[in-house]
Amino acid sequence: MRYDKNGKLIRGKNFTDAFGTINLTNKEAKEEHFGEICRAEDAKIVEAERGFHARMTQKEKEDAAKWIGYFRYMVGGVEKE
């Protein structure tokens, strides 16, 4: 890694992570890369929610549905985006 005289990390024009390598000077590539990361994270959350729901008893599912109904009523119907 390279640092400037103030100790700030100097990055090259490319960035590499688990989703690939992108050119940091290309705005469209950065937006696409960020979108891919968001889609992967959203998929992880949905899978975790499904797993949690599958482990719940029928009583726990009913209690959760009732709680969600109360919550939405109190906050004015805020929906998950």
C-alpha cells in the first residue's frame, strides 16, 4: 500500500473485491458494482428471514403477524422497501 505525506492511503485507478475489479474513474462501473453488492446483501437478508420464519412455531408466527400489524398501524403503514 502507498501513502501520501499526510498518511492518507493512495489508491490506484482499479478496485478489486469479491465481486470483481472496477475502474474507479468510471462512474457507471462504480454504480453497477454498488448495485451488485446491494442485490447480494438483500438476497442474504431475505434468505435469513425465510430461515427464521421456517424455525418459528405457529404461535410465534401469529404473534409476529399481530405485532407487525400493530407496528404498521402506529407508524402509519411504513413498508419495507
